[in-house]
Amino acid sequence: MKTILALLLLAVPGLAAGDPWTIRGNAHVPAPDLEAAAALDLARYREHPDPAYADDAAYEMARLYRARGFPFAEVTFRRKPSGETVFTVSEGPRVILEGVDIEGAEEVSAKDLAALVEVRRDGLLGPRLYVRSDLLSAAGRMATWLRQQGYLRAEVRPPPPLPRRGGDGETIRVRAAFGVTPGPRAELAAVHIRGTAAFSEKRLLRMLAQPLRGMIGRPFTPYTPYALQSLLVEFYGQRGRPFARVGFSVSYRDRPRRI
């Protein structure tokens, strides 16, 4: 029995030698990498030389630069009378992220929050790069982590944009400061069950005492109501009521903030 292996080679059209464009000023990012980042837009531009496609290609090239630690990189283009398009890169300095500061997090572990900052590196073991989109994502992860600890009103402010400084070929080093306002911490104070004909509330709470014991007095998170809902649906399903529907409402009490 013969086995036949078929190898399919896929290529993006419009990136072969002789394409009607050149890239200049790209001292730190090779032209093939820039072309690959903007492959789709360049292919469209080669078939239909609409400036909008060239503008989109320039945007993708600049985005690749920012992902490699050049937050001030700009890419412009100019179409010559001969038909050739020249993409010109203004790289700006490369920015290295030396460290992260967490401000205003007295109630929580600044170390735990700083561990949520995942940024790109220059190579496997190289320095961490300043990539603003990575810092914005880290701020979102911090806010989610805080809410999972019961800080439902937590706010995390990402580092402000860097003021432009330095020129092409330079390397500057910065620290990123996140502002954290945890707000009050919420705990689950009590569970009340209404609208059950098969079991009284008192009996239900007694039968569910063990799982509820691990939840009462614990941090109340956005997932806590759904955990309680699943617990009740499973409870009724195991007793021959697989179509039981469970809704919930949450009431808040401040000082202390227990739910």
C-alpha cells in the first residue's frame, strides 16, 4: 500500500522581487519582516495602487515596530512619478522596560500585581521591551485579578503614554507605573433562597450547608452568583428535577462590604 504525501505551498501574491516599492530608514527591522507584517495590504496595493492600501501597509509596518520596542516609530509613503512607492521609516529610540511600579495598592500585594505584567522581550533572554499595548493588557489583567479577590470596584490606571524623547538609533530605559485603587472588599455574608415548593428554605440551607460553608465569609467575586446558581441547579437535577431554573439577585451592604 502506497502512501502519497501532498505538500501545498501557499504564498501571498505581490511580494516577489521587482515589486513597485522600496523601504528606507529601517535600520533595526528587516524589510522582509515589514513586508510580511503588511503582506495583505501590499498585495492589494500592487494590484490596485490605491493610496488607502499604502496607508494601511504603513500602519501595519509601524505597528510591527511598536511591538519590537520602538513606541515612536512612524512610517510614511510617497509615490514617485515613475510609479515606485517609497516607504520611509522614522524609527525613533528603542525603549527598554527596566521595571514596574505599583502605586496605591496598600491593601493587596504589589508583587502579585507586578507578576501580571507580561511584556515582550528582545529574544528569549533579552531585556523587556516597552510595548504600550502589553501594558494596557496588563492593566486589564490586574483589574480582573482584583475583582476575583473581592475588590469589585477596583480601578487600575495604566502608565501614561511616554513623552517623545531620543532619536533614531538611541536606546532609553524607563519604568512603568500603574495606579491601583482597589476600593472596598466584598464578602459573601448570607444566602437566601426563595420560590422553592419542593424544599423549604431552611431545609435547603441545611442540606447545602457543607458547600455553602466554604463560601460564606469568603471574597465575593463576579463569579460567586454563578457558582451558587450551578450548585442549586445540580442539587435539583440530582433529585429528579433536571429542568429546574435558578435566578439570582445581589444586594449590597457597605461598611463592611458583605453580600
